[in-house]
Amino acid sequence: MDELFASLIKLLEDQEELMARLVLLGEREMTALKKNDLPWLCSLVSEQEKTSQALSRLEEERVRLQSELSAALHPGSNMILRDFLPFAGKDQARLEILSASLQAHCLRLQDLNETNTLLIRQSLAYINRLMPHFAPNEGATYSPEGHLQPLSKAVVLNKTV
């Protein structure tokens, strides 16, 4: 049983480290968005994706490990992390700290994602306002051969003075 708790704690520590990394990357992403630094933003997004994939693999392992612990403690039940605390013995304090830290990272990451989404939407709105000035061929499309051709539209004459 102690081995299972030790494995769970090690796994949660690894997850906490990855979550802290995602928070740091999210903060850097916000800075890159504010500075309009597209190359840096692209590298950050790539790094976020790799970190998220690693976190996803750890999450699958955590779920498997918790199922194993749950079966050992209360067969037939599906316990969540806080349900293990009374059975953790000397590891209870460490589990509580890791749980609180992971929750804090999740909330911070959620806030960063919301802010970064707003910054991206603001940038896109700005680009959409500028596009007609740089590409006045509204409604243009490409032919199968790759040539730019305007869409045929009915011409409307504005007769107001």
C-alpha cells in the first residue's frame, strides 16, 4: 500500500512540475501576444503542446494508479484524490499540499487561457478591420488553376446624394 502511495505522490509531483511549466508558458504566451511577437508565440505554442501531451500521459497513469489504490482500499468504489487522504498516513500532508498546488495551477492556467483567448480575439478583430484596406478584392477567390478571380456579383448603384 505504501508503494502505491509513494508512486501516486511521485506522479503528482511530476504533474505539478508540468502544470507549473504550463503556467509559465501561458504567462510567456501573454507577453508574446502583447508584444505581437509571432515567432516567439509559435515556439511557445509548440512547447505548450509537448508539455500538455506529457501531462496527458501522466494523467492516464494517475487515473490507473488511483483505480488500483481505490480497488485496494474500497473494492467496487471509485475514489477521488481527497478520499485517499485518511489512508495516506505519513504521506497525507504531502498529498494535501500537492492537491492544493495542482488546483492553484489549474485555476491560474484557466485565467491565463481566458486572457490569452481575449488577446487573440482582439488581434483578430483588428486584423479583420484592416483587411479591407490591404485586400480590397472582397469576395475574390482562386480558380482551380490558382489564379485570383473576383466573384461575380450584381452591381448595385448607390443613387443617394
